[in-house]
Amino acid sequence: MHAAGAEPALSTRHRTEGITLPGLNLTRAEAIERTATLTVKDYDVTLDLTRSAETFPSTTTVRFSAKEGSSSFIDAVTDKVHRVTLNGVELDPKVVSDGVRIQLPGLAAENVLTVEADALFMNTGEGLHRFVDPVDNEVYLYSQFEVPDSRRMFAVFEQPDQKAVFTFHVTAPDHWDVISNSPTPEPVPAGEGKSTWHFEPTLTMSSYVTALIAGPYQSVRSELTSSDGRTIPLGVFARKSLMEFMDADNVFELTRRGFEFYEEQFGTPYPFPKYDQLFVPEFNAGAMENAGAVTFLESYVFRSKVTDATVERRAITILHELAHMWFGDLVTMRWWNDLWLNESFAEFMSTLAAAENAGYADAWTSFSSMEKGWAYRQDQLPSTHPIKAEITDLEDVLVNFDGITYAKGASVLRQLVAWVGQEKFMAGLRAYFAKHAWSNTELADLMVELEAASGRDLSAWTGKWLETAGVNTFKPAIEVDDDGAITSFSILQSAAPGHPVLRPHRAAVGFYNFAASGADAGRLVRTHRVELDVDGAVTPVSELVGLARPALVLVNDDDLAYAKIRLDPESLATAKEHLKDFKDSLPRTLVAASAWDAARDGETPAREYVELVLASIGHESGSTAVTVLLRQLATALHFYVAPEHQHETAVAAADTLWTLARDAAAGSDAQLQFVKAFALHAQTDVQLDTVQELLEGTESLAGLEIDTDLRWELLTSLVAGARAAQGNIDAELARDNTQNGQLAAATARAAIPTPEGKAGTWESVVVRGEGANAVQRAAITGFGRVWDTSLLQPYVEKYFAAIRGVWAEKSYETASTIITGLYPSQLVAQSTVDATDAFLAGLGSEVPALRRLVVESRDGVVRALKAQAADA
């Protein structure tokens, strides 16, 4: 989109009656054919960012070889194509260009193509995104090209196996900073108020990791010495109005530790000439691994106090993107079916680096509670798929940025490391990087090196773990004699219906007992551990026979395996009474996850889970674990508790959260988390009185600062509770007329609990499509913030009437945000399922990506109905 907020026709999804036309939706077959036809050498790209707020001139000259006499096409999503010259011959743009592709007939053995076009600035977080800072009216640009959006900035053969060298020439206002993959050159004056930056050619890379970030960004500079002796310049960038909050020293320290760890583990020096990290506005994801110019979600610049979990998440993200410089940028997947390997590898390595070299000793506990929880949720959806998914086209890629691709893949890589041994795994990686640097690979190329390094045949492992879907479940089967000694111990493994594969696991069994004396007296501590291979439906564990039965048995101790776990009855009874008494965070997290999973599956009443969380969370030391538990608590209260008990249970939970906040240590992370959670759940007059008093300062907690972002959360709580209205929101926005403030105001406005308020949000987001994608996302969050779900009932019919048009007319990021965010999930009723089924029946198989988004949302309602029945 452009600044006016309406996306021109040529940059939409190019659909007619729900069927994707050739162009934006490149298929794998087309990519294979194009690679068989041609090989790219280099691009020379000239951009002028000074012409208008809607479009920018983009001229691309690309040199490539081809089969003589063949035909192909180049990708170019444009507003207008002015000129196409192939090997000195002018081609008619009206004939060869449809605004998405440019046809290239009659290719020679060696070719030079020049495309002169106008490209579109976007406000959806795709392509070259344009943002105006409300604080100072300065313009900030950044590119986001994964999966297929470099073609929105220049003409390009848009597929990862067409690696090339890129040279950028960028004209921009002379007070801007312009950053790309190559080091920033000295600008050359280009007329009044303008300069041109002529970048050196990049190293060989795929187009999706090229980058352009431009605007009056401010920066902090540093450097480090690579393992090969090179000096690597470092930069941290943010908008002028946010730079005062940028903790660059922390970012640099994490970067240095990451460099040190990865260069040693991978046996390969950092491959690029510099490393910039840029925090940019309205970003759709956490970060993007542009080679040497990584972009991050701007929320990672902390202008108010945030939870320790958020700080840890930023650290993991920094390390994740750095890992991609080797795995993804230096060595790149041939096609998107190996996207999982890119993301899983970075996810695993970032957690390993955080735990072993960046000072986050509990990183694997955070991984277990957050990443694995995400993976288990995704793997139990109807849309679950093998880790190595079949990716037939670009739409498949977009919907496969999911918990399987990231979290399950990373969990399975951890299992693989446990299976072959960490040293042998890293030895295989070192051989892989040495052999395939600057090229494209497939999964088999990595497995060959891991087999050679480990001496293990991994073909069966690969088939069962990477080519099948679903999650297995472990449960102990224990028999004891009259004296409490174990006479038989086995691990029972089961598979999900429809996904019957039982997999081989490397796992551990832990015995936990109450310490009788010493510093840990009364706490649950591990007294015995055995590690073994678990395979098949029944795995006897003879090493445990003869030992005394402990207070609690934990299968998958240390969380090595990717498997759901269930506790035996005696262990479950211990857990219910003593979850808070675990000495260590990881076993406590695993037991809590088992309880959550049982509630989600409708095996145990949701109210039991609510009681378990509220009784133990005040004793939880890990910030990420607290964050996840509070998130799951909210889901249980709103969706899984039986309707006749919901109000009473939710009110009592909010009261308990306020008590926990008052009892927490002054200024602690727990205090902040409990106050935020209380504000989210406050709904009675007394509770809302407390929220209002906190906001006004007549109620206070020692050590708690009601800073800018917390003020917005308290105000939104009051708005949702009908205790504040538009005037209050306007007054708060006048205090905080920043980008963060505008997003928070959009959420608060959408939370106004009146039919008129909901109608206004619906019209703004769905009908008129106002604002950037980030603004719409914020409004959607507020739209669903209701205590009276009858306010949402009129939008069931409207939702299903609108979403085919939304999918057809809007970019993927915008369409998917609306379709998932506005699905009537709060209306947990069979009528919601029936309305969904009627829509899906009418949709058929025409638009599989849209179908998947709706099917996944439907599953949430079906699961909630089952959980409510169990709770009743």
C-alpha cells in the first residue's frame, strides 16, 4: 500500500473469483523450470526515494546466462513499467508486463536485461515499507523481502536458488542514513537536498536477504574482531524519537557473545563485511535475517519497563538472526520446502548460545514453556504437517511460518543432538559449512555430513521425525510391591489419531522426592535419573526396578524428547499439592505443561488447572514461565471453563492476581506481570475501581512505576469495563502522541464496549482498510476485548461474508491478520462451528491457504467446546 491507505490494483494478490492467477503465486515447478533455463550473475539496481510518497523509480539491469532460444520471465511487482530492454532490443511493456511478471522471449546464451519502472511504497510491512513518525513527521523506510517481496522493490528472479551479486545505487534526502548489505559509502551530492549512495557489490546471496533501510535513523557504532582477524563494524539503529531508549550496549554484548560462540561451533568466520542491527517501525515479525543488515521489531526498544521475559526474548531473537548469517545466508535452501531447517536451526542454536555463552542459564526452561508449547499446539491442529512440508508454491510458504517450522523443528533438532551427541553434531555442521558456503542445499546435504560425523545411519530417523506429522505421548506404567519398591517400570508411547507413527526418542526419566534436611528441606529435588532410548509402544526401564517409588516420576526429564507427557496417579497427586515446591524450574515447567495439555485436551476440568496455576505461580522464578502460565490462565478462563462457572471463576482469579501483585517483591518482575494480568481480567466495579486508582495514583504499590505503556494497559482495562471512553483515550494520546501511543489508542478505541464502537472498528479495518497493517492489528486486538460477547454476535455473518473479498483484495500480511484476528473465536458455540462449516463447504478446495487459516480457527472453538464439557 501507499501513504493514502489504498493499495493500487497491480500490487494486490491478483485473484479472480478466488483463484490465484499466475504471477505472485510462483510455483515450485515454475522455479525448477526457470533454474533449468537460466542462471543469474548480477544485478545493478538504481532507486530514487525522493520523487513522491506513493511510488519510486526503480531501474534494474540484470546479467544472466540462458539456454539460447528459450523463454522465461522476471518478477517485478510494479505500479507502472516504463521500459524493458533485452539485449539491446526494446520490448513493449504493455505486451510483456502484467504488473507482476515481465515475459522474456527469445533469450540468448548471455543476456542483459534492463527494466525501468515505478514501484510502490507499502504500508503492510512487505516490500519497501514507508512510515511517517508522528513525533517529528520524518519518513522512515525499510525493506522486508521474505518470502517473495524483493520484486516489490526491483525486477528480480525471485527464488532462493538464484543467488547473485547485487549493486545498489540509492538517491535519498541528504540528511538520511542509507543502509544495505554492503558497508554504507560516502554519499555523493545529487541536487538540492539530495544525495546518492553508491554501494559496493554484495557478496553472493539470495534476493530475499538483500536489504534497504533509509531515513534519518540514529545509530550507535562499535566493532569486534572476527576469528579470522578481520575487524567487523557493528551498528545499532533506531528512529530519532526512540533512540534515547535504545540499550545498544546490551545488544552489542549479546552480539559479541553470539559471534564468539557461532564462529567456534561452526568453524567458519562470520561471512559478511559488517553487521548492522536496525529496529524499525510497524514490523510484522520479530526480525529478519538480511545479510549484514538485520531488521527487528521496534517493540524491542523498551521505552517503559518490560518483563524479564521480553528482555530474554529480545536476546534470543538477536542470537537467532545472527545464526542465520551462516545457516540461511551463507548456505541457503534450494527451495522453500527446507524453510523449516533455516528457522529450526536458528531457533535451536539461539537457545543453545543463550544457555552456554550469553548468560541465560534457564534458556531451555523458557524454550520448553514457550517454543515447545507453541509446537504442541500447532501439531495438534487439523492443519498439522510434517516438519519437511511439501511446498508447492509461495502461498504454501506463507502459511507454513508456523509452530512446526520454528518450534517443533527446533525441538526435533535438539532431539537429534541428544541422539548423535553435541560434539558430533557440530563436527557435521563444520563440514557442511566448509563444503557448501555461498551455495544452495537441500536437507540431504546436511544429513550426509551428520551421518559421516556421528557414524549413525539417520535415514530411518529422518523418515519418522521429519516426514510424518503429529506428537507422541509418554506415560509411565509403574508397579510396586507392598514395601513401595518398583517391580516393573515401562514408558508407554502412544500416537495421535490420524498420525499413528511411534518415533524413536532419546529421553530421560527423573525421580523426585522431598528433601528431608538442609537448604532444600521440604522441596522436591531430583534423586535419581536414567537416560535411555524410547522406541515403540512399550519401553521397559529395567534400571529402575528395585528402587523405591518416589513422590513424583517425570518421564522426559530435562525435556530432551519432543513428546507430550502424562503423570501416573501418585505423581499427579503430588504435583497438584506441591507444584510450587520444585527446586528447579525445568521440571516444574514440564509438570505444569502436562497439566495444561490435559486441560486443553478436555481430559481434566479447566477449573482444576486455574486453581493449580493460581496456587503456584507466585512461587515461579522464571519470567518466561510466568508469562506463559498467565497466557494459558487467560485462555482457560475465557474459553475452557464451563459457561455457567466462567464469571465466578474469572472474578475470583482477578482477585487472586491482585493479591499476588500486592504480595510480590517491590519493583519485581512478578509484581509487574501480576498487575498487568489483573488489569486484563478486572471486570467488577471493585476491581475496576482499583485499576482506576492505580491509573490516577490514589492507589500504589511499592516499586511499581505507572509508566507510559502501563498507563495504556490500565486505561484499556477501564475502556473494556465501560469505565472510560473516547475522551479519555484522546487525552492519553495527547500525552503520548507517538507511534506506540497511536497503536495503543487504536486498541483502546476498538475495545469500547458499545455496538457503535464495534461497528466503527469493523468499518475501519474490514470495509475501508484504514491505516497501516500494524494499526489494523492493534485495532483487531481491541475488537475482541469484550466482557459481553453478544456485542460480537452480529459479526459472525459479516465475517464469513467478507473474508473471501479480503483474501482476494489485500496483501497476504493484511489479509491473514484480518482473517485470523476477527474470526469469532470468543463465541464458543456450536453455531460458530456450523457457520464455519457452511463457509468451508462453499469455499471448497479453491483457495487452500485461506481454507487452512479458517480451519485452524475453527479448531480453537471445537477444542473449547470439548474443554467446557469436561469442566461442566
